[in-house]
Amino acid sequence: MTARRDPKDKTPGATQPSVESFLEYFPGSRKVYVSGVLHPDVRVPFREVELSATRDRRGTQTPNEPVRLYDTAGPYTDPSQKVDPEKGIPPLRLRWIEARGDTERVPGRPVSPLDNGYYDQKEMEQARANREVPSVHRQHPVRRAKSGRRVTQLHYARRGIITPEMEFAAIRENLGLAGQPQEELARDSLWFQHPGQAWGAAIPREITPEFVRQEIARGRAILPCNINHPESEPMLIGRNFRVKVNANIGNSAVASSIREEVEKMIWAVVWGADTVMDLSTGKDIHQIREWILRNCPVPVGTVPIYQAVEKVGGKPEELTWELYRDTLIEQAEQGVDYFTIHAGVRLAFLPWTVGRRCGIVSRGGSIMAKWCLAHHQENFLYKHFHEICEILSQYDVAISLGDGLRPGSIADANDRAQLAELQTLGELTKIAWDHDVQVMIEGPGHIPMHLIRENMELELRDCHEAPFYTLGPLVTDIAPGYDHIASAIGAALIAWHGCAMLCYVTPKEHLGLPNKEDVKNGVIAYRIAAHAADLAKGFPKTQMWDNALSKARFEFRWEDQFRLSVDPLLARSYHDESLPQEAAKVAHFCSMCGPQFCAMRITEEVREEAAKQGRQVAEIVVQGLAQKAKEFRESGGEIYQ
Amino acid sequence: MTARRDPKDKTPGATQPSVESFLEYFPGSRKVYVSGVLHPDVRVPFREVELSATRDRRGTQTPNEPVRLYDTAGPYTDPSQKVDPEKGIPPLRLRWIEARGDTERVPGRPVSPLDNGYYDQKEMEQARANREVPSVHRQHPVRRAKSGRRVTQLHYARRGIITPEMEFAAIRENLGLAGQPQEELARDSLWFQHPGQAWGAAIPREITPEFVRQEIARGRAILPCNINHPESEPMLIGRNFRVKVNANIGNSAVASSIREEVEKMIWAVVWGADTVMDLSTGKDIHQIREWILRNCPVPVGTVPIYQAVEKVGGKPEELTWELYRDTLIEQAEQGVDYFTIHAGVRLAFLPWTVGRRCGIVSRGGSIMAKWCLAHHQENFLYKHFHEICEILSQYDVAISLGDGLRPGSIADANDRAQLAELQTLGELTKIAWDHDVQVMIEGPGHIPMHLIRENMELELRDCHEAPFYTLGPLVTDIAPGYDHIASAIGAALIAWHGCAMLCYVTPKEHLGLPNKEDVKNGVIAYRIAAHAADLAKGFPKTQMWDNALSKARFEFRWEDQFRLSVDPLLARSYHDESLPQEAAKVAHFCSMCGPQFCAMRITEEVREEAAKQGRQVAEIVVQGLAQKAKEFRESGGEIYQ
């Protein structure tokens, strides 16, 4: 029952991944857990980076506290766990779900060959004989709400219930550091933080479980957690929480295997993806999704229309509501945490896309557009939206309202089609909320910088503050091969203005399917953008990471600087290209300037010079120099008339 | 007399670079020249990208006009030129300089061993015997203003003179497309452009030579062009012109050779650097600068204090005004186009840097700080600023007022030391202008996004709209190894707000000296940031590049999409990783979605479906669908109460 592997495959990914192999990327980091108070069985994971002591010239050592970081890696960086994709990871939330008593085990919808894109069993077996396909994953027990119940976090929040999921997520946002000092601190404190400018967001000093409940209750945040994906660790998507990053994975008809996709998923969460979307197309979609869900510690999103259209041989015009509905149930039972649903692609908006530079670039949007045109009927997702919500409320699948008409080029940004769809998404948001279904809103795409703020403001207004979730946006079209950079600029900007989650863009965007390295580059570029936005918003306990790294840098603690980097091994390898010697790791310079020219070294000497004279550095410099400066001025030192 | 090369060096850089080797990176591009009108011997180079025709399903072909791009590569991409670093490139501006009749040939200051960091001839010869050092470059004729004359572009501009340099730069900014349509065009026009939001910049629809003159005259732009660097092609740095990018090169005591640095310089301009700064330290500084200047088609900047401090054995406290002054003359005679001068690091500001997270991180700033502290005297650059200006006005060396107290960490951003220095730079700007010396202002550094706008606004206010030239800024400290990305975010933002030139940051920042690949990655990340800012400002004739690329993308003209990319070969290689076959270059899909799922392909089909019925696409879709939608609404199609 293990995944088959091509024995000739010599790529690093071909070896069974292990916790050790992931931890190698984060030297000096260890997993720590913080327990809940309301729910003592809540254990929230963090990554703590251990640091060496600061050592002055006299040899006196002052210890540096470890730096605690938000951690998306799940069991993959916990040495007490084993990685075995066949068994999957532990169902962390199962006992909480069961304890609520509002769900029940159901037999579940039978899986048919069509779910994997085959007409019948025979075709499936023949096709799989020639492909590298893992066997069917262990049977996953299916749960559903008891008749008449809604089991969403929004439902609980509205009733005043703080679930274990909410407390988990609150502790996570807060880095488990309630009560730590936060602000009005001197600039030289490790906890100093700029106040930030949050554009009207309402970020409290401390994220409490009750605050999380309130934000979910009013629809300003979602906590995507399908009852059939108990493996996922609760997290929040909302403007008043940390900015999140989604990584898209998934094979396509022309590339990639299931094993590769599961590995990409694991790497994505290890590098910092807060959610992953499985955008697989082609054969074996059901299968790959099962493998991903059973192994994924973060919420998983999908676009169910991709699978539905596979079931009708790739012909959008043959889609029916019944087939789509059945696909929703199939995926809800598997445990998908949020569905992108392109219900805002209305028939009446399509004429506005014809004159566009790039027409419709959303896959789901184009499928629905084709269906609408072929039938001259309104989008069936729009027509059946109430029914969709009714289904999703029984599993707690959140809706990500797809922007099927998002602009695919700078020229098309903020045009009539895009903004009309956005208003429709606002209408649909209210309907979802009527059903206690959690909702976020997808956004563009390709937007020049000066139109990004308008996007964010219109979304907040038209969609009643439901969380915004954007793809980039790319701020120019000219950068294929570097679109992770072109879009990280837009992503940082829109997140600062209030976007809650950023869908990454990899260097392969517009050119091909990302490989593991592309996934890493995309996730890291977006972690940088998200962190920059949190800093700019003044989100509590954000700047401490920057402060700690800069302190290590200024004190020439090279190993600590590497450890605190977003990509420790890369940072070290860049340093070592010029100065590979071990001695250089404690040297008070680097190859950029060499020993004579290092500004920080000279500054250090300036401080030391003062210290030698037996007084406090600050004291002597401030007093001594201020005195000298005063004398200078008094002696007519102003040389310019 | 050719550069010595290590015959064992097998790196690609070890082969003699040729025009062919550069052109390979830009398939389908050709060099074109546009002539001046006021000065007919002005020939402004551009890169034109030739495109294939658009072909519809019936086989009808519609040609696509070539796309003309701003071109910094100089002779290195002109097939009529040869690359020979020993001979240098043609002295393009020499006849204009001579024609003005205000300069004269002078013997020039004798070059001493100390200029290269050696105490005497013997030490130099001994040291060089063990190093790879090219021989002395051909004798460069030195010019200086005739007695009592000032020969700066600011001087001419104030007298109402439009120099050939100004006309050259005007045509360049305008892409030589005066009279082309610009705005109020339909979205589907190739020349459509969003109006932009320029934060109070005064960008005209067309950049005329007279506008260039006015901007230089009022100090809002500089045109750095030392009379001793006639090889450089005139370009503008100013808020009302295209955003420019500087690339830092230069060896340090521990790494890199002259040959490598010359090669990095050439690659930097080929990839799009508008200026380069030679920040070499260590031995042979004079020598390397000569090689760079004689081969560099863009303005070259330096930080003269680096060489001055080498001359005193790396001991800042031993610096003297006389030695610095001599170094300024040495470099002005060689042809350096702008000097970074840290004249704003005043003694009285130093106490404010002591409590900083990262103290002083500017090399020049820390050198001056150490000098000030050692002598308890005011910065000699500040005291002698009038004399400095008097010297520079005789060569037209522009001043880049260094921000020696720029923040080196997020914690230190916009602090008292930084902002006090900025005000001093404003004072000094007025003094430079009194001497007809062109000035720009250097800026940070490490700044969280929400404080970037304040930086720009204070600079405009305190420095009287002199052009701002910033290093990044980095919007977080956590990204060593990815600082080109962390800083491209800040760079795009500050450029949009009015910053005139962006000093690139490479992935090696904080870790080591950049190699050729790092230079490329830095330049390209910054070209993306600069272009994104130009788009957001609504700079004329900017979006056309995006439009042309998106049109190629939407029409599945893959080769054209690659050609129009910032890095054509990389874009193609990413595409080919998944779909290497030649047929895929004309396929109407890529590996991201595969053939069934391509949104753009489906959109194309939607358009075609309408076309089949014998009417215009827009017509049938607009009329037909509007009618259907109307019927739908009239039939009570509104399904929600």
C-alpha cells in the first residue's frame, strides 16, 4: 500500500521525506507548544529559534532569548512525529468535533471511476497500469452534520461559543505570548515596534479567543476547518489577524505525479504556506486530493468546477447543476476546507470582457462563461447559491467567492467586468452568511500599484468586510520568470491595505507548472510580503523578528543571523561563497566590505572607544559629544552665512 | 597590453565578451537610433523588439508593430561595434564638450602608487606580481573648465541653453516617439494607459528638450556627465522622468578582480542599469576605475572617501581635507560622473546613533563618524563644502549627498539621526546649487512600508525637490538571501511616491559580494520595481510594453511573449522545462493548465463561436447577451428576494 516510486528517480524528492530532512533547513530551531486555557487540550505549535549569547570584548556573555515564530509546518518539524504519507498525520481536531455532538458518521458517497476522470473501472485500471499512481488511500471516515444542524465556526461564534479551534487560532496569532510587553518601548528594546498604519483595521493589542469569536461572528474573519479534515491546525484569515499566504499546488494533464504534489504540499507548509489549494486537473483528481488532505496540516482549498468539468470530458457546456452538486458533496466529504466558487460570473457581465486585452483568465471563470454562453442562461452557481450554502454548512466548508472576471493584464485592471462581479460577490456574501457559511472574497490579478488601494476599499465596502484573498496582484505584465517578484510588490501593498490572505505566484507563473524549487521561491517571496504588511500595519509582536535579526547582524553573530533568516541555509551558503572558513562565522566583517571597511565594525569601535574610558557608552557619547557640539556652535562654528 | 586572464578560469565570464554574446540574451531585438532635431548629430539608441504577426483561425495575418524600449546597453548591443575593454568605447560626447569651448586639455594630476593603495612603486610592483591586474589603461586625455568657467549642465540650463545632452536625454525619455498617441484611448488600444497617480509630480505628456532644461535649471533633475567621461550616454535622474536604477559593483579587499568587475559592469548595463557605482575598496582602486570608466556607457558614481581612507592605511582618523581634496580631483579627472559625499554626518548628530539597533551602517558615514569623534571636530566635508562644489563645477561632477546616518534596521527607521541629517542635506543642496553643481539626495535603507511616504515627502520638503536616490528601501530585515525582493517592494513604493533613482540590492546583500548572477538578479528585480512605479505614476509610453506582452500572451504568441520579457531566455527556459517541444511554442495552452483547461483558450473559443455566426464578436456578444440578460431579468430571473 505504499506509494510506488520510480527507482530511477534520483531527484532529492524521490527519497522518503523525514522530519530530520525538514529540520535540516532550520538549524537551531525547535518545536514548542503552548497550551490553551479555556480548552486545556489545545496545544499550539511554534518554532523557536535558539540564539547564542552576545559577547563583548571583555568576554562577558549576555544570553539572547530564543525567538518564537508562527509555525505552519505541522508535524513535519516535530521530532516526536514520523512522516508516513500512507498513514497520514494525526487527526488533531477529531475529539473537538466529536465532543460537540452535532455531527455523525455517515457511510459517505461511493467513489466512482468518474471521480478520477475515468468512464468505468476497466478504463481506470488500464490507464493506471501505465501511470505512476499510488494506491487508494486508507478509508477515511466521513462525518456530516446531524439533520437540521449547522456545524460551522460562524454558527458557533454567533451563538457566543468559543470553540477549541478559536482558542487555538488566538494563541497562534498572539505567538502564545499574552502578557508580554508590546509597545511604548524604547527603540533599543528588542520588543520595540513602530506603531504602524493599518488603514482602518481594528487590530487589538492582544488577540484573545473572545476577539477571534467576535471577528468570525461578524464575518470579518474565517477559520476554515472542514469536519472531515481533522488533521488541519486552526488558523484565521481576516484583516485584523496576521496576513496569510496560500500556495497553489496540483498537477495538470501534461505534468506532475501524485507523489510530487504531496511533496510539494509538504514543502509548501514547511516553508510557510498557511493554506494550500489543490488545483489538480486531469486524471486521478479524487485520488490526489485524498493523499493531500490526509497529509496536510493546513486548510486545503479547491475549485470544484475543475473536477466537475473533467467528469464531462472537459466540455464546459455539458456541465449540470446536479453533477456539480454531487462534486461538492464528494469533496466536502473528503475534507476540503474551502471551495472557490465562481458564482459571480453572471451572464450579463460577459459582454464587458470581450474588448479586454486578455479576456477572461480565470479557469473557473472561463468555464462558467462558456457554459452561460452555450446555454444562454444565468450561471447555475449563482442560481443555486442557496443550495450550495446549505450543503457547505453541514461540513463547515468555507466559500472563497471566485473572481472569474479578474483582470489578466494591467490594461484590464479595475474595469467594469471586474467591479460588477465584485458587487455580485457582495450580494452572495450576505446569502452565505444567512446560512452561517464562512466566506472570503477572491481578488486580482494584474493591477498597477496606484489602483490597488481602490481594489481593497471597494472590496471592504461591497463585500461588507468579508476577508479579501488576492492573487498577487502583479504590478506589471513584463516579468514572466520573475512574477513572484512583480507580484510580491502588489501583494505587500494590498495586504498592508487590508487584504487578509495572499495567493502566491511562483517564478513559473504564465510559463508552466511550478516544481518544488518554484514552490519554495513563491512561498518565501510571499512570506516576506506578508511580514512586511504586518509590520506596516503594526500587528503586535511582528517586529521582534526583525529586531532580533538586526541585533544578531550588528553583533556579528553570523550563525544567529542565518538561523533567523527566512531561508537559513541559503543565507549561509551565500555568505560562504566568499568566506567559507569557519572563522568567518565569527568575523567582524563580511566580503561585502572586507575587514577595513565594515561600517558596523567601525561603529562598534566607536562604542568601544567610549567604553574604554570606563563610562557607559551612551553617557559618554551623549554627554561628551553634546558638550563638544555645543562648544563648536558657541565658538561660531556655523560656517555658512 | 590586454587584460591578463587566468587560463584556468573556466567560468563563462572568462571568455572575451562580444556583442553577439550579449545579443543572444535578447532574441528578436535590434538596436535603432533616433536623431535629434536641435542637434542633428544626436543619435539616441533604443532596443526594438520585433514581433510576429497575429494569425487568426482563418489564417489571416495582422502584423504587430515592433515594441521600442529604453536602452542602457550602449555599444554592447550594437552589432556595428566591437567590444574591446582595452580600447574602451567611443567618446560619444567629446565633440559636444569641445564645441562648447569652455574647457581645455590639461596635463592632469600625476598618478602615484598611493592612488592604487601602495606606498611606493616597488611595493606596487611586488604586490602586483602576485595578483591578476590588467596593465594601466591607455592614457586618458584630461579636460577641465577654463579658468573661472563652470561647465555643468545646471549652469547651461540656467542660462537657457539646451545642450545636445539635454536633447539626447529628452528623446530617450520619450522613446523617440514624439507625436505618438498617448491617452484617452480605448482600453483595447495598444497605447491605452491608466492615467496614474503621481503624488504631485509634474509629468508632461511629452518630454521635450525644453522641459528637460527647465527641470535641470530648477534642480529637480540632474544629468550626470563629467566632461572626462565622454563615453557616457546622457540620461536624467528626476521625479518627472522615468525611474532609474543604479547597480553597485566594485571589488573588496577579500574578493573579486578587475576583470570580473568590468564584466559585471557590462552585464549590469546590458540588463538595464542606468548608472553604476564603483564601490571598490582595497588595492588598485584607481586602476579598476579607469577600466570601468573607459568602458562604461552610463554615468559612473563613486564614494571618494573609500579611496581616501585607503590612502591612509584604512585609518579614518588619519584622513585630512587636503588628501580628500586631492582624491576628488584625481577621480574628477578620470571622469567619475557623481560623487557620494557624506557631508551631512555632523558631529552633533552622532550621539543619536548610539542607542540604535544597528548604529551607523553606511561605510562612508561610519568613516566620517570615526573621524569626527577622533578629532572632536565637525565633519571636514561639511566645513569644506563650498570648496568641494567649486572643484566639481569645473568637471560637471554631480553630488550625491550621502545619507551616512541612514537606518540599517527597521527599528532605526525615520529616527532623529536620519531626519536631522536629511535637513542638513537640504542646506547643502542650496550651497551646491549656488555653485551650479547638480545634486541628488541619498536615502535609506531599511524602512517599513508605512514610513516610506514620509521619507519621500520630507525629502521633497527639506531638500527643495532635489532628486531622491534610495537604497531599496528594504521593508523588513528578515530576508537575507532574498533582500532583492524585500527591497524591491520598498523601491517600487518609494519610486511611485517620487523617488528618482533606485540603488539596487542584490540577493547577496548583508552576506557577501555579488557575482555576475547576483548583479543580474538585482538589476532585473529593480527594473521591475522601476517600471511598476512608472506605470503607477502614469509616465507616458510606459504601459505599451505591458500591453504588447499581454497581447502576445493572449494570442499564444509564445516566442513574442519570451522576447518581450525582462529576461527572454529565462522565460523561455521555464516554459521549456515542462513543454520543450517546438510545437508547444505555437500551442494554445501551457503546462499550467494543460490543453483542456486553459482559460485563455476557452475565451478564444467564446470569441470564435460568435465570429462563426458571421457577425462582429463584440456586436453579437453585446447585443445577443444583453438581450438574453434582459429577458432573463424580465422573466423574474432574480432568484433572491
